[in-house]
Amino acid sequence: MTEGSSLLSATGMLPEDIAEALSLKPAFRGKQVFKWIARGAASFAEMSDLPASDRERLSRRPLFSTAVDSSLKGDDGSVKLKIRLGDGAAIESVLLVDAEGRMTACLSTQVGCPMACAFCKTGTLGFLRDLDPAEIVEQYLHLAAIRGKPSNIVFMGMGEPLLNLESLRKAISILMHPDGLAVSRRKITISTCGIVPGIRDLADSGPHVRLAVSLTAATDELRDALMPVNRRWNLATLKDALLYYQGKTGDRITLEAAIMGGENSSVASASAMADWIRPMNAQVNVIPWNPIPGLPYREPERGEVGAFEAELERRGVNAVRRARRGRGVSGACGQLGDTLGASGTVDALYEEDAEED
């Protein structure tokens, strides 16, 4: 695995780190730089309350380690960015706007993804490397530069967040810092395909933001076929981890069900899901599968999705159909990666983790 190219970028540091890394004295100068980054500064030269000597010295180094390569704008207000990293790799990030005008930044945590979920475009790319904290934070800053700061953040972009947990933790601490962007923890969601050690680590050590789990199927046979992670940590192991998480945090968990027509859309599938959820405190986000060229699935019919939701509700499970936003820029759930390529396979992950649990 190659390392990120921006390990010394100020955008990936907390105020005290900035002061030390950039040799700023007194130490409060680090907080000044941190605040300027949150305000949208594009260079050190813009930071007018720094001494001129510091601005001149620092202007020789770039503030950002990444750059926007291209952008696509959809009729629903969504924006997808292709972001070029310092080593030449690229990722995608999305700005989603709901019917009330609230903005959500959908951020990536890896270049590509090693999890190979059968219904996901990113899963076809393979895996290149993890992102470092600056590369994660800068996605939010690039999106904020377009239309102002998004109030919500979801780590539902490219990659599996819980396989890059230390960088994710650092990025979230920067995004939440009261002297900077000050995003509320209740406005941040981490989505995982079911990395059991990561879920338990979150429960024990935080950050205690919102947790979403891509479930999609509630029988091991079907989930094995759709989500290879289930072969490593099956549904029983996943449920134990989620109950542990809930016992530690008291938080409700969101379960995501990407529904593919004729695949996992039956009333029987919904009934199995309701059985599996009990006694967990969880909400199911029902997500009609978004079309991805080359994958052997079809969009569910309206009646299929309605019957699936109705069965969950009948069995006492709160079900919410997710609005389809971002489809016009291929930025909806499962669609990220149409402008990119990466290499690697999921098999190495399982070989590395085989001794862990």
C-alpha cells in the first residue's frame, strides 16, 4: 500500500500540529492558520493576520495537496467532483442537496475499494490505497468552495471507511473542531459494509458519530453472493458487533438496503430482514438500486419497493425510502467511480485479516 502524498499538508492537521509543523511562533499562529482554512483560504498568502515574514515563507508551499480535476452538475443541485491527488491518483466526491436545500458532502476514504460488493461501481475498480486526513478533509473544502459549507457529512463515497479508521478519526476531529468547520457530530455519518473489528473499535474509542451499515440481505447465502465481506464476518457476527456498539453508545443504527429487482426485493427478503434486526434499535433506509452499466441487475419496480417497505413496517421496523439524488451526475449510491480506475483485489484483505478475530 502506498502512502498519501499530503502527510504534511496543513489541511490535515489540528491547530497545535500546524504550529509545530510550520514552525509558527507563538503557538496561537497555528490556530490562525486553522481558522483560515475553515474560512476557505486557498493559500497562505491570504492569511492576513499572519506576520508578513511567515506569509512569505509559507507561500512557497501549497496549502492544498489535492486539486479539482473536473466537475459535473445535476438538475437536482448535486455536484460531483473528480479530485486529483498529489501522487496522480484520483477520487470522486459528491455534494447532494435535498428538497429543503440542505447540503450533504459525500466523502471518500480510499482510492477505489477492496470490498467488491457485486452491485457497486466502485467495487469493480479494485483498491489502490487509503487516503490521508488531509485528502479526506480537502474533499469537504472543495465542495464548500462551490456553494458554501455543507451542514451534513456522510462517509459513503469511495472506499470502506473502517479500513482507514485512524485517518478517518483525524479527519473527523478536524471537521468537528470548534475553532474550524465545527460540524456537529450528529451531522456526520460513517457507513460501513460490515467491518466487525472497526465497529467494535468505534464503540470503544469513537468517534461517536452516526453509524450506517450496508446490510442489503439478511440471509448469509444471499449476502455472501452480493457482499464478499459476509464471508469474513457473517450476519451473526455482524449482529453481535452492532448490539455491542448499541450497548456502548445507546445510538440507533441505520441499516441500508440496496434493493435490486428480482434479487433481494421480495416480501420474504423483507421478512428475513425484520427477523434479523430484532431486538436491535435500527431504521432501514430502503435504497432502490441505481443503474450501473455492465452490472447484471435491474432497477426494482415501484411495486417491489413498496411491498418491501410495507413488510418491514408491518413487522415493526421503521423503513424510510431514500430519495434518489445525484443520479444525473452518476453520484448516487453505488455509482461512484465512472471516471476512474484503480487496481487490486479484495482477496488480499481477507488474507491479511484471517488471524484477527
